[in-house]
Amino acid sequence: MARIAVIGAGMGAMAAAARLAVAGHRVTVYERSETFGGSVGRYARDGFAFDTGPTLLHLPAVYRDLFVKTGKEPLERCVTMTQVDPASRHVFADGTAVSLPNASRAGVVDALDAALGGGAGAAWGAFLDRARDAWDRSRRPLLEEPLRPDRQVLGRDPYPALQRRRLLRPARQAGTVAEIGAWELADPRLAALLDGYALSYGLDPRHAPAAAALLPYMEETFGSWYVEGGIRALAQAVYERCLARRVEFVLGHEAVRVVEKDGRAAGVEFVDGTVAQADHVVLGARPRPGLVPGRELWPDGGGEPHPGPARGRSVEPGRFLVMLSLSGARPSDAVHRTVVHPADGAAEQEAVFAGRVADRPTVTVLRPDDPATRPDDAHEAVTLMATVAPHGAVDWRDPATRARFADTLIEAAGAVVPGMRERILHAEVRTPAETAADTGAEGGSVPGPALAGAQGAYLRPGNRTDLPGLYLAGGWSHPGGGLAHAGMSGALVAGLIVEGDGFRGSQ
């Protein structure tokens, strides 16, 4: 039985902790804040409740596997999950709108044809065929295996872009999300749809590799799931599973340094000067300089700084939320998730990834039909969300900036929630500044998923570091951010510790 210290209580860290405890190890989780869950937070006031992090679960198989492998009670006995249908409604700048059914390829194609016409469904369907090929080519090395020492294999883009022949000039292929939209989808509304998927994951469509086609493919193939009580209920269930497996949690205890002894990780030092000895250390937070004095935490012993997803963009964005407590019942025909697309998506991308406030952002309107989110059926809880530049690039503590941007989101959402402004009882604003304060993530940035292509620029640091005994879990490590990806990282770290260097991932 080994002593294992886990730094951070995010979803990836807790997933690793539960698996390691089941394997017979003595696991202690140290968390700087007074609660667990990392970015999976909850805000409540006067009977209204809102998720402050992820709001939907994709690839639920990741957490089903976690619960099966760590106990007799399956996930569905611990939380109630329902498929959101339609998965999303999209409102475009020209006034057209389309509702996309959940996990139905044929349904999506039919809906796009009916709403947009002109073979839009067929074009999107052909794109999803190519995205499926990219998924098949990269799924295992990108998501299910530890990052390979020969990670350059993931530097090649798996998306089979179409060849576009040109008179007297070489043929060209789409290499980015934006180029897929312009050259393969053609319809600007389909391009906006694809751009919106990328932006929701914090990716700049102008630079994100074509392999980002995996993101809409995953959502539209495996579905979008809502957890009753919000995603915070999923974090609560994982936390309780850890406790049931005798994982110890020490909250409000900030780690400042990984202790190294005889060339391997040997414990954790805390802000108060105390030290907890350990045989293995799992870092469930963003690696930062100085965490291991004299060492850089790059993957699998690599000597070069990991490029990360910053190549081609200057900032990693965060999320801006407006949480609205509304009078009046939620209409029976309301859609859970509506995305309002701006007229000039390129201008929004230029602003966000240059560290400025966008004048007209893409706004996601969330209206869960969940009694746990409201005091009674005569009220409704609505969340407005936009991807924004991180704190620092923009001063998100400035009251005027916060108020102006919140009003921009409310104005945009008014197009899909008629009379909303008059129904507001209370509005709570949450920006990357609050995310940074609560989670410790620099600038309140939210990690995006790892992607193949772009010469590896969108990969995350590997789970195994160049310091023996120190491992990385969670959204800032392989295979990147998002609930499902974080859960996968926890499984990979547990496998590496339990099975050693011969571990090759799930079979």
C-alpha cells in the first residue's frame, strides 16, 4: 500500500483518487479552497441555483466506468441523468433558427435541411462522416492512452479534409476549423454552427486544427446529458464515492511545493510550512513554475517546454456568466440550451483571443427544466454564458465593464426569451476574475480539450512527468479540459501508478 498525495479536488483529481483507493492505496486529497469539485461549482440564492462551471455532460461512459470500477453502485443510482432534447437550438444573425435533436445523426440532417435548405443537412452530414474518420484515427492515442513518447504522431491532423482543386494553382485543404466552414460547409450559418462548437471549448476557430471536428461529432453522436440538480450533483457523487473508498480530504490547505528526495517526488509542502510525505504525488491543478524547484514539468521526461495550445493564440479564454432569477414559470416549450450567434463571428474571435471585450458575443442561454434550480414553478433560473478573454487581459473586476457586458448578454438573450428583462428579480455576474479566485487558475482560464494536428500545439502535458513519482491529472494535463476528458485523465493516472510504465490505457 502506497501513500498518495493528491493536490486539488477537481474532477480529474477525484477520479484518480477513487480509483487509487480501490486499488488499495492510502490516498489523501489536499485542496486550497473550502470545497471540492474544482471548476464544477454552484451558486444559490433565495431558492434559485445555478451551475458556475460545466452545465452538460458529454461522453457519460467515462463516469459510468468510474463508478463501475470503484464500487457496486452504478452512476445512475447516484445521480439522475436525462438526455437533453433537443440538444441545442441555434439562432443565426439572419433570423433563421434550427433545433438539433439529441444523438440523432439523421435527425440533425433533416432539421438542418428543413431550417436552412439548400442541402445544408447533406453538407453537415458529409462533414460528420469525415469527423467520424478523424475520431476513429485518433480516439485511442488522444483520449484512452497515456501521451506517447513519440507524441509527434499526434502532430498530424487526422481530419480527412477535402481536396479543393484550383485552376493553375495547387489544390488546397482545410487545416483549421474556420477553413472547414468556408471551404467545405459553404453556408455561413453552418460555418457559424461549427465555429460555435469550437468557441464553446475555448478554441479560436481561425487557428484550431481541423481535428476539432471531433467536438461536434462527439456531442452529436454520444449525446448531451443533464444531471438533475446540476453538474454539481455529479461532483458531489464523485466526492461521496471517494469518501466511501476511504479517501481523506483536507480542505483549505494550499500546496506550494512538491518535495523531491533522491530524484523522485516524496511529498507535498503547504503554505503553512508543514509537509506531508508521500510515495506518489498527483497534481490535479495547472502546473506552474517553481512547483518543483529546478525542474520543468514537461511530459514523459521531454526536455523541451511543451508548446500547449497557446501557439496561434495569445490568451486562453475564460467564461462570463449572468445568472438570472426570473419571475414567471418556464414555458413548457422552452429549450434547455439555445445558442445565439452574432453577425460577425470573426470580430468576436479577434476580440476574445486578442484579450479584449467583444461587442457582439456568441451567447448560450441555459434554461434547465429542473425543480432543484428554482424555488417553485412560478419562477425560472436562466444562465447566460459567453467565452471571453481571461482576467488580466481584461479587468473583469471593473464594475462598469462587468455591467456593460452583462447587459450585452441580456440584450442578446432577449431575442430568444421574450420579456426576460422585465422578469429579472436578481442578476448575479461571474467572470474569469471569480474563476481565478475560486480555482487558482491563472486569469480564470478554462482549459480546452487536447487536439491532434498543428504539430502538437494543442496537446496538453502528459500524465507522467520527468520527476518520477509525480503525475498530472485534470483538465490542464492530457487529454485536456472538459468533464469527460478530466475523468479520462484520472483513469490514466491511476493506471500508470497501479500498473507502472507498462500501462497502455483501457482496452
